[in-house]
Amino acid sequence: RFCLPLVLASLPTMATGEEIAPALQDSWGDFWLFRFFVNAAGYASIVVPGFLLIQYFKRRNYLETGRGICFPVIKSCVFGSEVKSVHQDDGPLPPRAEPTESSTARQFFKLLFCAAGLQVSYLTWGVLQERVMTRTYGATETDPGENFKDSQFLVFMNRILAFTVAGLYCALTKQPRHGAPMYKYSFASLSNILSSWCQYEALKYISFPTQVLAKASKVIPVMMMGKLVSRKSYEYWEYLTAALISVGVSMFLLSSGPNRTVSTVTTFSGIVLLAGYIIFDSFTSNWQDALFTYKMSPVQMMFGVNVFSCLFTVGSLLEQGALLESLRFMARHSEFTAHAVLLSVCSAFGQLFIFYTINQFGAAVFTIIMTLRQAFAILLSCLIYGHTVTVVGGLGIAVVFMALFLRVYARSRMKKRSKKLPPGETPVQKV
């Protein structure tokens, strides 16, 4: 009850500071493509030796021949218990209880709690994300201040707190017996780090509303890849909603007037970074789906992925010497420290709200809440940071969210229909 007033009171101060002109880079070393390859080289310095070690233990048939104090650790990291779920319904979590008439009020307050937790966590996260990446710190009448440039450090801050929260949750609650080899989490971790980095870095080149709409249109490339690579079939309403999303996003992007500032113009770099975010994020979700064939809870997944995320990011930051520089920046600017910590808290607890909401009310209700959150995020960003949206752009935003709600409604109808199908028939696979 005390967090919401504190967050609302701090929102006006988040918009202070001079806006950064992303086109004006201090040096070529600040260019996003150079930093991307430097970060990737840091991750490779950890991934390549790890891959060679895994291949070595597998070739040696270490599972049968290994002994000693390191055997349990190596077995867990390289081999696991190899126990998988045979059926999709054979998951670790109990089935979601349907609300009854006697508990309607209780279910309503649970839903209100979940919706409020998700909205506060991710709306605050979005406002802070834009504040940290697009405004300067320490600006005075004589000093223009300095901006924070290292997106990787923010990813590290988010992951270290998420790792701590997930670890405490797993330690304090009963969890399924873990069976997946630990190294398999590294794939989802690496793509998750890169998608988060692209998301932070893109804000230097595009406006936050543009980023939100691009994330909402992620379903389009996912459907294209599913059609071309996996030969998946889709319903007519999926093509219709994808087309509506494309039209809405195009209306918003083409409504940019000539008087818009450099910081809010959608540039080629911003488009490339958003494309990178969508590609890496799509791989993360698909790889995590594959990992759930092992019996594990979502919090165990959160813990395993963030273990490697912390390892990769801190290793890369130390190799570049950027960790100490970022800590010095925190020491110089206490306001940045507060923003970075609050950003990490919102990210970590937002993930827990996601798991709890889906477990209690299902994916459809969760999707509706998060779609509303995206609309509120655009509105909040425009109010706090002064982004201008034309009438055509506003209509485009309305078309996108209308299409998203239509997808939720159509999918819920299809789900109910699939339950009534006779044995042997399967519904069309959907995104």
C-alpha cells in the first residue's frame, strides 16, 4: 500500500533532466553495433570453454565413469536426471481451480491484486526504462550532466535481483524434483540477455510508444516463421488480426511529422534493434517451451535462466572494465542508483506476478491485463515525457489494441471449441 503512492510521487521527477540526442555519439565506441559485438565476444569467452567442457565430459562417458566430490555438480550441470513429462498436463503445478459462486468475492480481489501488481510493476518499469536511457543525470545550469550508456549493466542489475528472488522462492517453497541439465538454461539465458539489451538500446533511437507498438506486433514475424519453417496452419482470424496490427503500426509510424525531435524519430538503427529484440525474444520463449518438457515450475525456470544471465553479464562487464565504471556512475548520481534498483525490483516481482496470474486465472486473463498495460504505458509515456501523437497515430494505436483484444477473444472461443472436439481430432495449432 505504501509503494504505489511513492511511485506516483516520484513520476514527475523521472522526467527531469536534459533529453539525449542519440545521433550525437561521443565516439565510434559508443555506437550500438560495436558494443553489441564487444558484448557478444564477452559471452563467447564463457560459452566456448563451457561448450568444450560439456563435450569433453560427454565423450568421456563421465556419467558412468565419474567419481569424486565434483560428480554431483557435473552430473547436474551436464547430464541432469533426464526425466521428462510424457504428457503436457503432467506438469508440476496443480490444475488451476475454477472460481465457485461461494468464492466470487475472493476471486475478484485476487484478480484485482494480480492486475494491480502487474500494472504497477510494469508501468513503473517502463517509465524508469525510458528515464534511464533517454535523460541525463546531474544536470545543472552550468553543467549539462551525463547520460548512462551501458545497457548491459542494467540487464545485469535486473538479472541479479531476479536470481535472488527466484532462489529465495525456491528455497522457501516446495518445488518439483529438478531434472533438466543446467547447461540447457544457458541458451534461453543468452537470447534473453540479448533481447533485453536490444530493448534498452533501442530507446536511444526510437520513442517508447514506438517500441511498445513494435513489441505488440511481434506476432507477425512469429506467424511468418511458423508458416515457412514449421509449416504451421493458422485460422482466418489470425491472419485478419495480424493484418490489422500491421495496418495500425504503419499508421502510427507514417504519422511522424517533420517537426518531431531527433530522439523520437524512428531510425534505421532503432528498427534493427527492435528486430533483434523480436528475434531473440521469440527464440527465448520457444526454447523455454522445450525445456518445460522436463518437470519444473516457472520459478525454477526463472532461477535457472538468471543463474547464467548473471554469469554472462558480470563476466562481460568485468572483461570490458565496465562494471567499475557503472558503479562509479551510481556513486556519482544517487538518483540513478534509486532508478536502477527500483527498475530491478519491478522486473523481478513483475515476473512473479506473471506466474501467479497465469496459475490462478489462465493465459487469456493475463494477456488482457498485459495488453491494457501496453496501452497505459503509451499514455503514461506521452504524459510524462511529452511525446506527441497525431490523430492518425492515435487511430493506429487503437487499431493495434483492437486487433490484440480480438485475438484474445477468438483464441478463447477456439479453446472452448477444442474441448468439445471428438477424440482423435486436434485443433489447428496457433501462435
